[in-house]
Amino acid sequence: MMSPRPISEPPASEIDWTLDPEAALEMGSPDAARQQMSDVNRKLGSNVLATMVARVVNMARGVCIVPFLLAHIGLEAYGIWTTIFILVSYVGITTLGISNVYIKYVAEFHARREYDKANALLSTGLAVTIPLCTAVFLVFWLGWAWIGPLLRLPPARAGEGKEAILIVLGVYLSSIALNAFNDVLTGTQRIVSTQVFVTISIVVECAVIVWLVSAGRGIRGLAEAYLVRTAINDGLSIWWAKRQLKWLHLSLRQVRRESLKYVVHFGGLVQLQSMLSIFLASVERVVALVLIGAAAAGLLDVAKKWPVSLSAIPTAFFAALLPAASHVDAASGRAQKLHNLGELYLRGSRYSNLCTAAFVAALAFWAGPIMHVWLGPALPIRDRLIPLFVVFSLAMQMHMLTGAGTSIFRGMGRVYEEFTYSIPNLALLAVTLPAARWIEGRWTPLGIGAAVCLATAGSACVLMARVLWVLDLRLTRFLRVVIVPGLAPYLVAGMLAWPVARLVAEVNRWQGVGVLLAAGLIYAAGGIAVLHWWVLTDEEKHKGIGLIRHGLGVLRGQEAAA
């Protein structure tokens, strides 16, 4: 029996790679173009898989360690610990641009074999970040008498709170500078190595937390465990970069004004865009806090928790797309560049959208059962959370559709194109928020959440339209390759929605966990079957099987070594 025709484009091997004579001279030959994209796609798959594994490990670590901490240090101390990282994240806002500068331009220089420029960029970046991070730490250390009271630490924990804050801040700031070595590995598409180091450091940190907190070190123990984690991750990155990149030689003599321009111009644009992104990611809670109160802000935060947490897995595609796009942008000839970037964009968008839909479909259709099991049937806010949970889940699907485009734009050096998302988002918020107030007759959490989600969806459409225009891609092809396949998980999740809700409603909370786990296995099996028969091409099936075999081979090798 013949299998149904997949919903996709022909495999890369069937794409016309013919170049005009000028482009053939730049690229060497059509075979060179084909080989370049083959190498990029091969590395992209491995990099995405490794990033996903690292993020799943980090998510599991966070879920498992919280009950342990609450039992050993209490809610107050745990609140101080989370506050420390909120403080650190705001301090780190001013450094968000430098990492993208390293990744993008190292990828370009490496593709062109311009190693002197890569060394100059890294040397200049370190010459800027090390003094800057040192100055920030000294401001906190010497000015603690003025900064400490602003944090409102409980008097009984002021001493250990100060010590923990200074340890975490010092470690975080030093890591910002030393992360250049991690970024150079990412820029040269050695992302698998960086994610292995991240995974190792997370596992070790978890063990150290259990040891130190059990020994009574409290918040100090958490800070010391974070120090161990960062030292392992940065140390392994420095060692591996020195070992793998023979051309890597850094010194003050290589600091150049030209490299500083990259840091200021590209990094500055990324910095501004990142600040807007941080604001847009929390705008609904800020608005609710100001207009309704803290309870409404908390309700929105709880409703958004699952979609935001699970979105960390699909974003693995975007982390791998940036250096891949920079490599293609630097190494391709003029006639082939847009074609290659367009294929890379469609491939990245397709897989990230399928991955996102696999999670979002279950969240949207099973919102009630999930709330029943997660929060318990007796919690008063449960019914108010369900519509918000669905709205935020669907909005996350739209938001994640923009990730591949922004990664491609950054790889092309067109970071300013990202404002095509943030500026329309702000403009739409100015319309949707008052409209929600008018429709509801008052400010409500659901109205605010729905208004923010509508603005997100609208601005996502604007950005995707811009990407298609720049890369000269047809809307019909984008819908066929990316959007339509993403509907498959919704079909499977929707078919299971009624039986899952019925079964969970008839059992207690812990039995409901078993029902959801069983339903998840059925959903996964059904989703894989639908993807196999109606969505994936033969080439994609072959690559998927190859990745599974590669992962099993690695595991078998580790077992044999043990």
C-alpha cells in the first residue's frame, strides 16, 4: 500500500542547486553549495538535539529540587534565593548584546577563515567586559550599605543573604566575561560540546545542593553550588576551545577599534531589542499589578508558567540557527545566499513549530485536567485559570513562530529587523488593552491576558510577513511547509480531550497524574504515527532514525566504557 503524500516540500537532494556562472565562481561549484548546506543541516540537527537534552535536564532539575529546598530551608529563604536571581537578571540586562556579537561574527570569520579578525573581536570583547563586570561588582560590594536596605532582607537572614548575593553576583559577572569561550564554540557550531558541558554542570550542581543544604549551609550552600556549576561549565568551555580551535590566540595587543564597532553597533541593537523583549514578556503582569493588584498579577503568572517553561525546548532550534545562518550568510555567493537562507528558515521554522505544537496542543485541549492535577480540584482560582491557560498556550505557539526569523535576521546582521515584531506589538497593545477594558466593562485578568495575546499574535504575523519578503519566499509555500504540519498535534490532542477530562474528573489528584501520563504516552504514539504517515518526508524519516541510532550508539558506548 502506498503511504499518503507528506505535507512538505521535496527533500534537499531534489532542490535545484544550479548556479549562474558568477555565483559558481564565488562558491566554487554547485557541488560546493550542496556540500555547504549538507554540512549546515547535519550540524543543525545535532546541535538542536543536544540543546534540547540540556534544557530538559535543567527543567527536570528545577522541578525536582524545589520541594527539597522548601523542606530544608523554608519558604522565606527560598524567596530570598529567587529574589537574588531576579536582581542578577536585571544587572545582566546591560550585557545581553555581547554574546550575540561573539556568536554572529565568529561564525562569519570562521566561515571565511579570517581567524585574525575572530581573535581581535574576542580580545576586544574581553578587554571591555572584564573591567566593566569588575566595576559593577565593586559598586555592589562597596555600596552595600546603601544597596542592602533596598532589598528588604529579613534581619535574621541579612548576613547570609548579603554573602549569597555577592557570591552569585561575582560568579555571574565573571561568567559574562568568560562566556566568550562558550560563545566561540557556539559560533563555530560546536554547540553539542557546549550543551554537554552545561548538562554536566547542572547535574553536579544538583548533587552539591543536596549535600550542602542537607549539611545546613542554607542560602550560602545554594550560592556555593552555583559557583561550582559555573566554574565547571566555564572551565570545560575554556579547555575545549583551546584544544579544538588551534587558531584561538587572545591578547591585549589584538584589541582593535574596528572590533569595538561590532560590539557597540550590533551589540547595542541586540541590547535594545532584548530590553523590549523582557518588557513584552512581563507586560501583562505589570499592567495587572498596576490596574488591579498583586493577586491578579500572580494569577497571570501562574497561568503562564507551563507555556513559558515548555517553550524552553523549542527554543533549542533558534540557538542553533543563529550560527548556522551566520555561516551561510558569510560563505554563500550572492546568487545563492537568499536561497540557502530561505531553505534554512523553512527547515528551522518547520521543526520548531512541530515541536511547539506537540506541547501547546496538549496544554490547550487538556487545560482542565492539568489544572485539576497540578493545583487540586478545591483551589478557588482553578476555574479562572483555565481560560487564561488556554489563551497563553496558543499565544506561545504564535510567539515561537517568530524565533526562526529573528535568528536568521541576526545571522544576516539585520538585527534591526526584529523591531518589526516589538514595535507592532507595542502599537497593538495600545489598542487591545483599552478594547478589553471596554468589552469587559472593567479591568480583569482574562481581559488583560487576552489583549496581550492578541497583540502577540498580530505582531508575530507582521514579522513573519517581513521574513518571507526579505528571503523571497511565497506565503503558500510557508503555509504548506510550516503552518499546516503544525496542526497535526492538535488533531490528536483534540481526539483525546473528552476521555482525558472525563477520566481525570472521576479520580483523585494522584490517580489523575497516572491518567495524564498514560494519555501522554497515547498522545505521543498517535502524534508520531500522524507525523510518519502524513507529515514527514522520506528524507526526514531517515534523518530522524539516524539521530535515534546515533543517540543509542552513544549510550551503548558509555555503558561499555562503564
